[in-house]
Amino acid sequence: MKIVIDESQRIELSAEIADWHVNEIFSDNPCILDEDGNESYTEEAQDMFNSTYGEIEEILSKIFIKEGE
């Protein structure tokens, strides 16, 4: 039996886990500041986040169903 979860909560959970993973892998600092002072991942860290996020979404889809499905 799968657990019902709100889509926004599932997205937030996936992003939080992926962010944690990226920060564990890139312990020196996975972020850079642009000329406006906005913080974002380095290209390598962003690629890792995207890949990890996709894998987490796949795992969570085996446990949770979206609300309304």
C-alpha cells in the first residue's frame, strides 16, 4: 500500500534530500555567487543535484502516490 502525499511536499522532500547529498559530496562548497550576489550551485554540483533529485523521485514514487491519483 502506498502513502498519499501532497505533490508540493514530495517535491520539497526530494529537493531537501538532494541538497543534503550535494552538500555531503561537495564538502568544500557546492555554491558560487554571481555578480548580483545570488547564490547557485556550481555547474558540477547542479548536475549532481539534478541526477540525485531524479533518482530520489523514482524511489519516492514506489512509496508515495500523489494526492488525487
